[in-house]
Amino acid sequence: MLEKTYNPAEVEEKLYGEWEESGAFAADTQSNKAPYTIMMPPPNVTGSLHIGHALTFTLQDVLIRYRRMKDRDALWQPGTDHAGIATQMVVERQLAEQGIHRRDLGREKFVEKVWEWKAESGGTIIRQLRRLGASPDWEKERFTLDEGLSKAVAKVFVQLYKEGLIYRDKRLVNWDPKLHTAISDLEVEQRETTGKMWYFKYPVEGQDGTFITIGTTRPETMLGDTGIAVHPEDERYTDLVGKNCILPLVGRAIPIVADEYADPEKGTGAVKITPAHDFNDFEVGNRHDFARVNVLDENAAINDEAPEKYRGMDRFDARKAIVADMEELGLLEKIEDNAMVIPYGDRSGVVVEPWLTDQWFADAKTLAKPAIEAVETGKTKFVPKQWENTYFEWMRNIQPWCVSRQLWWGHRIPAWFGPDGEIFVEETEAEAKAAAAKHYGKAVELTQDPDVLDTWFSSALWSFSTLGWPEETPELKRYYPGDVLVTGFDIIFFWVARMMMMGLHFMKDVPFREVYIHALVRDEKGQKMSKSKGNVMDPLELCDSYGTDSVRFTLAAMAAQGRDIKLSESRIAGYRNFVTKIWNAARFCEMNECRPRATFDPKSVTTTLNRWIVAKAAESGNGVAAAIEAYRFNEAAEALYHFTWHTFCDWFLEFAKPVFQGNDEAAKAETRATAAWVLDQILIFGQPIMPFVTEELWRHIDENRGSALINAEWPDYSGLAAPDAEAEMDWVVDLISVIRSVRAEMNVPPSAKLDLSVKGAQGADEARLKTHEALILANARLESIAPVGDDADVSGAIQAVAGSLTLLLPLAGVIDLDQERARLKKEIAKLDGEIGKIEKKLSNQGFIAKAPPEVVEENRERMQAAADAKAKVEEALSRIEAA
RNA sequence: GGGCGAUUAGCUCAGCGGGAGAGCGCUCGCUUCACACGCGAGAGGUCACUGGUUCAAUCCCAGUAUCGCCCACCA
């Protein structure tokens, strides 16, 4: 006998262990089913499961579990990402607590430490994924830094280099002065702030007393100024073009040039050019052959290129000093407030500097072309389609991708430098040495590039590197390309776009046919969850409190295709109640000896109630399947919820009660078997979303089943769905006969008062089975079914009974007469309103007569129905008045 | 500056060219032999605003307002 409530904690761990051990999650390259592949976006190895993970992994798990049952050899390929910067920071912080800096250890030792850390703590998120019930093929778990993937990375880098799609260049990059590495544009976060604009007067060479005034938001960079630009058509400055300014504080003569970049509308129309510290100025500098004077070191402090006074100063201290000095010289014209955006490193949180360095770049523009085309031609589709615009927008304006990072943790760039700086890019050191020997005609010492690759470089290969590429493995052949990639919109650029580029380049096919973009999870107030705001919801704590199934169900139910999900705990509690409801439905079935029969054929049921519920179950099962296939997880959840609670429990089980307690043994047996079958269906189509409670019940109901629910087959409901109106009608008629029999049983003549209150119901036990609840439900049901079809007999019978029900309820004392009178009056007013509305519509339609005839007809019918309903209510009211 | 999204019941959200929905909350009544994590009955909404298209608009179009997100090198 089942307990009264379901206890998730007891079963979750047990079931998960059994699933995993039995190999239930494993894909099978030998299977004769078609493959279905989802590549798990590899979470950071440093990570711990947050609610966003819980969402994305739940949705993926729903898809995988569904496909596994339905018709596919499903592979959910798991793994983790080495997360260069994030991981290095974690370990550095840990070392710092012991007073150790990574430089003290040296590169090799430090990397060793990181591996140690990974071995100890890197498994957290993987363990947590298990807790969530995720069912990837764990045997195939990969790590972006493991041997095979590293080999793939090296091969890709070398090939792209040799194709000219990766190159080394000296240009401005976003430099993080705290982490001492370059970062990509995507890793820069622009924050709006109110800053200052300083107006400095630069003296014109040879013209005492003539100044050109420039505005700047970054006074400290003036030490690196190598030119001034004005607009060619700006008459204010025409006579100064070609002359020089003397850069104050430095004394360098810098040319004044005409360049379209200078906007006469902005500032003073004259702009200082600092090619080494500003992306725009870099371009302008190139056009005019300006020198690039770098005045900052790797910490963004002033370096030795600057006048001695400022050397070693932090950039912000230097700013103050320079402003003060300029003021003293009388060269500070004014200061204004200025709204501006400041670039911050998304990991370090400090202001990043455009800084001139040698870095490796990937030619993203060339790689992007096929990736754009693949989406244009529909080879890969985004769901919702909306996101394709975002993708196109970025891809069409894509900038060179800086792939090198000045870190120690990551894939070392496979490039070696000869004594004269010649570069040898090869997959291994041996190959590089061979190439160098050939180049120099003798063996030489080579030094490997100290940099590592951007973490996203290896992630970009994930869709094929995890399957064994460059080896021609059976997995690679079978599971590439993937069916769908499930992810949040925040990494469309970081990851989706880059996988498209790499997949198309190296596999000559898209990495996935669909990209399902889901929302991001925010708190109840719509704010991004963050530790500093204290509004984080820990999914594992929620699983502890409410059970994993409830959390999964909530996430699925809220995964509509919007942008944000605002998660509230009360909703999780609501779905926890739903889990209990299923549990208790099963308990009820158990108590009434509803056991699955192997020979049961849902097509063969005879009673109206059973035929009806079989059809409804099929309809719901198909609804769940269709919703999952369309990535409408909320609809799948809703269909499951509604069918289980409001169809199966509220109606079917209620009406099964009189059967179970009656004397018709044949009907009893059939209804028991039907109830058991329907409950099984609920478990089956509930499994993808709520795997634990469904599996537990599945096993409890029959311990001798051939397989676990997770391996059960999704039933074919064809021939069962689509109950026709007649069947529905029959059922209502049957229902009405039940009600009539109640009256007969209780010896209540049709005209007399039927006491339906529970306490007063003194009739036979059978009569109590369907007391006032059934009547009230029946009443609601009847209303929802009207207007009836064209079978006059059935229609008449129903209307007659419906009328008597309306009357019956108040007479029975179930409803307070005064209240009922008020309700009826209100009802009449409402119907009047509706009649008026339809009348107006009809008159419009009649006048212009453009509406399709069936629509007009429909409206006439509705009008008639409303009028009939009104008459009925009026009649009921008059009877009440009379009583 | 460019782009996108949102605005529907007290709250969190679905829906969508022809009858306003769910969960939670609220009110009333129920220790009914599955379930109080329950059962039944209710209250509550000019579907942001203004125009337009249409026989018909919460839904399509245009504009306005408010909120939010993404992208962007603005001195």
C-alpha cells in the first residue's frame, strides 16, 4: 500500500543509481533506430548548478527522455569546459589564501595545481546534474582539455593557420590590466556612467598665443597623442591643417590633419589622436601614418615612454596629476559632465584598456559566410525564429576574433618561434622542429608561444570533437550533425555562432539542424539572479524542499518562448501538489484493485465512461508528444497537468467510484483495467518531465514489468484519439441516467425535493456515490456541452435534464436561494449583453455581407443559444420566485 | 545611436482574428471511505493608450507611453 504522500528524497537517489547502472542512458551505435543527438553545452568545470542550468538541462533531458521512449537512439553528449579564465582565477584565489602567487610556482607547477583542483572539485556540477535527474550518456563524458579534444584543437588551429584563416597581428586588443590578458569583444561589458569631459588647449607650433582646443574623456592618454584631427570641411580649422601642435607636458610636435573621423558637431570639432590607446584613433593613425606611442604597461600604469614625472603612476592617478598640471599651465579650458560608456572586463570587473599587443586572430568574417548562408537557407533553424535576426546581425558585422589569451590554463597555442622570430605552426613540437630544420637548413632551438587559446575556441569544436574527430569514429559518423542545440540567448555569439563556423568548415555540414533558444531565469521581480543581490534560488535546495520532479515540472511549465522566466516558489509548491495528486490517484487505483492487464486492449472497452477516458488519454498523450516536438514545453506540462488532474481525477475517478462499489462485475472489471491503463499512460507521458515519481509508481504498480519506465515505449495512440461528439454526448446521457437512478434509488419523485446535502443524504450507499458533487459537476458539464447537435432526442433529453438540474440544486438546499436568485439575475444581464453584442455583429454582417456564410450561421446559432440559455435561466428564476 | 522584447485577474504568467485562461493568492462551504500538498462553489480583467485594416481586433498594422534586454569605437 502506498503511503499518503510521496517522499522524493527516498526514491530519487535509488532510482538514479539504478538507471545509470543499467545503462539506460547510453546511446547505441548498433541500434537500428535513427539517431537523435543533443550536444550538452558543457558547463564550466568550476561551476555549480544554478537555476539557469537547471532550466536548460531539464529541457534537454525532457527532449532526450521523450525521444528515447518514442523512436530514437538518443545520444545526449555530456562534458565540461575547462573555462580558462574562470578556473585559473579560482585556483589563483585559493593559492592566494596560502600566500602563494602563481608566478612563484611557475607555469608547469601551477597548471599541475589546477589539474589537482579539477580532480578534487571539478566534478561538482556533474554530480549536481545527476541530482537533477539528467540522463546523458555519462560513459561518453568529455572535458575540453582532455587528450582527444586537445588534439582536435591543435589540428584545427594548424589547418586554419595554413589556410590563412588564423594569423598573428599587432593591433589593439581589449586588455584586462588585472588578469593581464587580452579578452575578446564579447567579454567586454559596456557600463553607462557619467564621466567628465576635459577641454585642453594645445599650443600651435610657431604661433604664440594660438591654441587648438580638444575635448577628451581620458586625459592620461594625451601622453601618447601623436596627432590632431579636424574635419576637412570644418572652416574653423582650415588654416591650421598641416601645422603642428606642441603636446603639452610632453613637448612632442604632433601634426594637425584633416580626417573625416573628426565630427564638427562634437566637442570642439578637433580631436586628439592616440593610436596606441583608442580603437578609432588606431584607424585614423594608420591613415595618416602617425606613430603609435604606448604609454601604459600591463597594469595600465604609466610606462617609460611618458615624461619621468608620471612614470609608474596608476592610470587614474595620472589622470588627476595631468589635469592638475594642465590647469596650472593655464591649458585647461573647462570641464563638463559627460554621459559615456566605459568598458569593463566581465570576469575581472576592472576597466579594460585598448592596448597594443601581438595576438592571434581568427578571420571570423570568412568563416562566418557559410554560417550565415546555412541559416538563410534553413539548414539550421532557430526556434523561435526571431533569434535568427540577432544571429545575422552579429555575424554580418563580425570582427576578427582574438583567440589568444595570456593565461596558463588552456590549450597552448601550437606555434613555435625560431631564433629570428620566424613562426612555425604545427600540431606537435617535433613537427615544428622538423619544419624549422627544413627552413634554416639545420636544427635550431625553438620557443613555444606562451599563450593559450580562448576557451570558446575549443567549445566551438564541441559538436564534433566530442565524437572523436579527427578520427573517423562510428560515433562521429552516426551522431553528427546533432538534431537540436538547446541554449539561452546569452551565448548565441559566444558559442552557437562559432560552432556553426567551425562545424561547417571542418565537417562540411551544420553542427545541428535546430537551435532552440530558451529564456533566462530571473527572480520574481524580473531581476537577474546574482549572489550580490541575494536573490539566488538554489535549484538543489528547491529539489530538497519540493522534490526534483516538482522543480523540473515548474521549469518546463514556465519555459514558454519569451525572453525571461520569473520564477516564484509558490508555483513550485503548486506543482509539488500535482506530484502528490498523481501519487494519490495511483493510491486510489491501488485501493480499488486497478491492476494493469497484459491483454487489455483500450480499443475494446465498452462502457461510455471507459471509452471516453481512453479517447481523452490518447488525445492528451498525443498532445504532450506534439508539444515536446515543437519545443512547447509549457504546453506539454499543461496538457499533462490538465488531463491528470481535471480529467482523470476530477471526472473519471469520481465516476468510477459508483462502478467500483456497484454490483455490475463486468463493468467493474473493465473499469478497473481501464483505470490502470490510463494511469500507466499518465506515467508514460509524464516520464520525460517528472522521471522519478513516474518511475517509482510504475515499479510499484507491477514489480514484474519487463523494463523500467525509462525504457518503456511511447504508445501508439492511433485509433484511440479524437472522440467524436456523439461519444461525448453518450457519456453525458449516461451520466444523466446515473443521476436519475440516484433519484430513483432514493425514491424521490421527479417533482419532489431531492435532498443532496451530504449529511442529509440518507439513501442507499449507491445513491451516496454521486451526490451533490456529481450533480454540480454534471451541471457544469452540461453547460459546457450545449448547444447540442441535431439529434433531437438526445438534445431534448439533455435540455430537459439540464433544466431540471438548474432547478434541482436550489431546491436541494445545496445552494442558498437568495444567492441563487442574485446569481441568476446577473446571469440574465450577462446574457443580455452577449445577445446585444451578437446582434450588432449580425447586423454588420448582414449589412455588408462579407463574412463567410458559415461564420454568419455560427453567429446566428450562438445568438439562438444565448437566447435559449436566457429563457432557461429566466424560467429557473421564475420557479425560484414561485418557491 | 541601432536592434529586439514586454505591457492580459491582487501576484507570476499562458493564449491569440470570431465565445477572456492557468497556477498561486482571496471569499464562502466541506474532518465525503485517494489526496487539506485536498473537495465543491465563487469574487476579480474597457487584454497599456491612440488611430488604422476587417463583417469582426486582446490578437494584424502604425504611432504613443512605460519597463526591460542586446549590440555599438563616439572624442
